[in-house]
Amino acid sequence: MDNPTRPDDWEWPRHELIRWEIGLTAPATRAFPLVDGLPVGGPSVVIMAGPCSVESESQIMATARAVKAAGAAVLRGGAFKPRTSPHSFQGLGKAGLALLRQAGEAVGLPVVTEVMAHTDVDLVARHAQILQIGARSMQNYPLLHAVGETKSPVILKRGFAATVEEWLGAVEHIRARGNERIILCERGIRAVETATRFTLDINAVPLMHRLCDLPIIVDPSHATGRADLVPEVSRAAIAAGADGLLVEVHPQPALALSDGQQSLAIDQFADLVPSLRRVANAIGRNIP
Ligand code: PEP
Ligand code: MN
């Protein structure tokens, strides 16, 4: 911002002070293309769906076909997985990237996948049109700088113990390196509640629109940790103004190598999309 002196607390609303403290550069235009012909942040709500992890060619191909047929615009799938335990499935790595890319090309969907290490950014950007920074990496500044130096759109997930101010600081780390194509993703934060995996901060959706005017999507899968809650929470996110959703879908959730309990089966996802469309239409938006 160009204001050289800090405004008095009583003169500015708290969110304007946050902007000033972080030195956020001029707000970006909210809408921009994720890939040619696929805008985010405009009237259309972008549905991104796919498995937590890419597990095999047949698994990612089946999911890609199904989510495309149901109305998703982007295929998701993790290849480098940040797992709490080093003994859990860590993702297929480079082989997973290749399978994801192949599945996206086969069905005609752009793909998004997480990049965990700054040294992997070029590799991941050669396979995926959209880069994802995971919640655990939100304050990995060398990684933020590396994605800031690419021309790829970046989904910046909120750290689950990060304040809005810290999240905006992460935005600015990417933006300061020249990449303005940032999509925020609210994926739930850790609050007092333990009945669900995380607590979705729905406030963040309209708040971030005011603070930095970037598109913001919601991940109802990690936010709830329970597939049965995903439909209602997805509809709530769109009603609150989310510019998209990032939903975990698996052909056989019970057999998933990660996050099966929160993954929708293919028929559940197909059933969900028409109701998302109705909510979007009710607030003057659409899901193509
Ligand atoms: C994921 O998208 O599978 C993931 C690991 O999410 P998060 O970084 O939000 O935990
Ligand atoms: Mn997951």
C-alpha cells in the first residue's frame, strides 16, 4: 500500500491495519484464467475433484473420467504427500505426477497437485497446470518464493494454525516474486472442537475477498474429515461466496491409501454437483 504512515487503530478497521502491517501490494483483479478458457474468481464456481493421492493408473483414470462426467473442471491428486507419520503412504512421487498428467490429458481436464519442496517446483510445474501449497507448507518461505517465480497458478492452502494475517503474509511472499495468480484455499483450522477433523472458518471466505481480492476456494474434505458432512459444507461454502471447491473423490473410499474416510464415492460426488449448481444459481453464479 502507498500509505507511508501507520493509521491509528481507531481510524481504520482491523483488516485494513493487517494489510498495512504486511505491506500488501495493490489488490489483484479477482478473476483470472486458471488455464485458457477456465476463469476463477468470476461468476463461475470452479469444482476441483479427485483422490487425496494418486495410487495407480486405474484409480486415477477412473476418478478422472467420473469427476469430468459429473461436472468438475479440474482434476486433483496428490503425488508428494505430507503425511503425519513417515510410515503412512507417502505418495507415488514422480510416477504419480506422470499418472496424474496422463489422466488429465486423457479426459481433457487441467490438474492440480501439491508441491512440497522448493527443489521440486520445476518438475511439478511440468506435469501440473496448477500448483498446490499444502497447509503444512504455508510458511515454507523458500517454497513460496519458488512458486512465486513460476507463471503457474498457485492454490495456497491456509495453515491449520495460521491466522488470516499469517496467511496474507504468505500471499505476499508469493506475490512479491512476481506471481499474482494465487487462489486461497480455506481447508479448516484447529480450534477447540475435536468432533470433526478441523473447523471450517467460513468467515475467511468473505473476509479474504475484502482483504486481498483474490479468489478463495474451500476444501470441505479436510475441513470436516468426514465424507457424510461434505455435501452440506460444500453448499455452505458456495453460499458464502467461495469461488470454487476442492473435493476428495475416490472410486473405492474404503480402500483409499489416504483420507478415505473423508472421500466421496463417485456416485456421491455425481449426486452432489446438481445441488451445488442450484446454490450457485441462487446467488447469481453458475457451475458450467
Ligand atoms: C491434500 O489436499 O490432500 C492435503 C494434504 O491437504 P492439506 O494440505 O490441506 O492438509
Ligand atoms: Mn487428503
